[in-house]
Amino acid sequence: MRKRSEDSQKVFTRILIGIIISTVATLLVASTILYVNYNRIALRQVYRTDMNSLTQTSREVAKMTETAKSLSYQIYQDYTISSLLLYSKPNIYEITSAMEQLDNYRMTLPFIESIYVYNSKSNEFFISSNVRNGQQSISEIDDQGITSILQRFHDYKPFVPIPRTYQVGSTEATEVNSYTYLCYDTINDNAKLNYAVIVNIKDDWLSPNMNAVDQPGKTFIVNENGDLLSDFGDRALMKNLSNEAFMKPIMQDTEQSAYFTEKVDGEKSLITYTAPDDLGWRYVRITPYDLITSDIRSMRTHTVLFCVGLLLAGLLLSYLVSRKLYHPIDKVLVRLRVMEAERRGSLHLLRQDFLRGRCRAVKQ
């Protein structure tokens, strides 16, 4: 009887454990597959959103370049301003009329920070700016960076934006970031600069569109050499980023737009980048990975709690199902044991009859 009880208990335990293992394994596999797939879907969605934002920024830069180009040509062809470009000593009336015209050009486009007209014959700049208007010699101009650019003008293509920081007043507080566009004319087969029209466009006109408040992450621009062309945290403008770990895949992929995950400043992030545009610039967006997966982690927590509750309910149900399955199986086992006992009894009787028959045969 004790043997019967032990065997029955083993059968019941095996059924119960089998159902529990199947339930737990199914929940774990299903939850893992869902979590991984949701992560991939979230990354792809953020990538598409970031790529649309970067593409829009690229269009704005292209529009900005076309605007600067058109404005420079207008200034170049403007008869009133031509006296500043062509004459070594324009009179006061010509200067006054030309400066008013420059102011008109600048004020028609709110994102224009300043316009310079440079005359190499007089080494003079004629400046239209919110901070300082008027005439300055090449040695006295507040924006000394422009003199370095003009000295090396062969290194810069016309109408390719030059990101830079420069001073527009007598104090450091008046430093501004801008994109500078050059339109120049040369003498003697490009040997010497004749005159130039310089248009400076405010950096903060582009930055809010790149890093809007309602958009997570940071956006910045680099050129084909990896030089930083826009604001990016505490990194200086024109700093070379090509040696930073997160930039290496971007520098190696010279033609495609793509995304990947990498640590930036110690934080795991999703990095989205565009293919080079007509200027050779690439637009990069960095979005913290935790920010992307926060909703998924919340869903994972709720899923785990749901699965725990489902598992507890499953254990109770497994116990009840096991009991229900156990009873018919136990009946079959009992019948088998009874049949086995009867068979053993029958064999014992047959053996005894056989032995009695042998004994009689020997006596006779």
C-alpha cells in the first residue's frame, strides 16, 4: 500500500512539474521575443524621426547658402554699392548712399548678422551690422578673423559656409557665432584679391531648428574631415572629432545614412547620421538610449508583473489540472497493479498444480 502511495505521488509530481516548466518556458520565450522586437521597433522609429529632422536641417543649410549667394550677387551688381567695391577713394555721398543700401539688404533678412564689403585698393571694410556700422581699416577691424580668411582666400570656395566665432565689438561679451559666406573677385589670374563681399549669417538662426526644445538629443554638423561646424556641448567650434569613438563609424562610412548605438560622454546613445550633402557636410543626431527605451522598460515592468500574476494563476491551475489528470491515470495504475497481482497469483497456482502433477507421476 505504501509502495502504491509513493508511485502515485511520483506520477502526480511529474505531471505538475511538466506543466509548470512548459508554462514558465512559454512565458519567458514570448516575453523575450516581444521585448527584443519592441526595442528594434523603437530604435527604427527614432531613427526615422531623427533622419527627417536632420534632412530638414540639411535643407535649411542649403536654403541659407542660396540666400547668401543671391544676396552677394545683388550687392555685387548694385550700382549704388559699386563705388565701395571699385573706387579707392569714394566720396562721402557715395559712401553714405552705399551704406544705407547695405543696411537695407541686411534688415530685409533677419538672420543676417552683418555684411562686409572689402576694397583691396584702400584696404578698407565697409560694415553693416547691428553692433557697429561704418568704415574700418584692415588693421583696425574688430573681426580680425576675417582678415586671416581673406589672406588665405584660395583655401575657401566661394559660397561655402565658414563656421566661426568672432568679435563684433570691443569686449568679449560681443563675440558671436556665425556662418560666413565669401564672394570675391581677383586680379591677375587669382593671384591677388581685388574685392570681396562677405555675408555673415547668425548661428542661432540655425541652432534652434537643430536642437528644438521638443526634440530629445543633440544635433551637430561635421565636415568630411570630422571638424565640428556647429554647437555641440562644450566642444569648441572647428574641433576635430574624428578620433572620438562614436565618430569613427561615421568617418568610415563615407556614403550612407545609417544609425548605431555607442557611448557618447559615458552615456549609451542612438547615433543617427546622414550621407554627405553637396557641401560635404554630415548631420549627426545623438539621442540617449535610456530616453528611447523608457516606455519599453515601463512596459517590461508591467509585463513582468503580469507574467508573475499569470504564473501564480498558472501554478494553481496546473495543480488543479494535474489533480484532474492524475485521477484517471491513478485508476489505470491501480488496475494494472491489481492485474499484476492477479497474474502473480495465477502463476503461483499453476506452479503448484504443475509440481503436484509431477509428484503423482513419480509415485506411479
